[in-house]
Amino acid sequence: MIELQKKRITVFGGSRCTADTDEYREALKLGRLIVEAGFDVCSGGYAGVMEAISRGAHEAEGHVIGMTMTQFNASPNPYVKTIEPSESFYTRLQKLIRESAGYVALRGGMGTMTEISLVWNKLAMNVLDRRPLILLGECWPRAFECLREHLVISERDMDFLTFAVTAEEAVEVLKTQIR
């Protein structure tokens, strides 16, 4: 188990889902459950999954952190309590990773894959102490099977990933692996 002073969980996911989608509703529930488990919630702070996770955490009266970028002309979603701006995508990503006790990724695009890949690589290279990297949703096992088929990914590499189908499963992993 890892023990950090800050119990911040970073959630990665796409910016394109809307409130009428199952993905948004699952992220909304995840935000609430993360707060109820005693963690702060952190995301990129913008729309889609980031908004849903922030909203769920906000409605559960939790602390919501948005890691924004000064390069974007977009405003953070209204549920973010603390805004931590970064000058660049790389700086933002490093802060999202370094300051979190665990990570949950929902379906997203290239940005989400970049975030997962960097966390995963840092864990595998022992640059980060062991912490949960949870891939939430039915899309992930098939995507990673494809990666394993076409890339050089070992069983040891896969041991750094946890697959969860529901928000409840993801939060159970967080609660059991983080004090």
C-alpha cells in the first residue's frame, strides 16, 4: 500500500461526452464515490468526463481540483474549486501524475491514451512508487489486448494496470490500495 499526505485521485477521460451519455453518468457517479471514500478529485478541469467527475465530487461536497492550461481559451467547468494552471501540456501532465495517489481512466481519445501511457511507463520504470492505475469501462480490455498483440508489452507491464467495469469496482481498488 502507498501512503501519501495528499489523497488526490486523478481521473483521465475524454472531453467530448455529454450529460446524456452513459459515460458521463458513470464519471458523475465515480466523482461522488471517490469523495465518499475520502479522496480529493483532480482532472484536467474542462468538459466531458472532466466535468462529470468534477460535478459528482462537487455534489458530494468534496474538493475538486482542475489542472488547466494557459494555452487553452476554454474556461474550467463550474464545479472546480481549485484551479492549478500550467503553461504547457507536459507540465500539466507531470503535475497530474506526480501529485496523485492513484489514477482512473475512462474512455477518451489521444490525450487520454497519452496520460495513461505516461503513468504506466513511469510505474513500470519505477519512476513512481507503486500506485493504482485503473482503466474503467468495457473498452479497455479489448484495446489493451490489441496493444499486446502488436507491441512489445510483457505480463509484468500488464500487472501495473487494473481493469474495472463499474465505478464501484474502481473505488474499491482505490480504497484497498491507498491508505
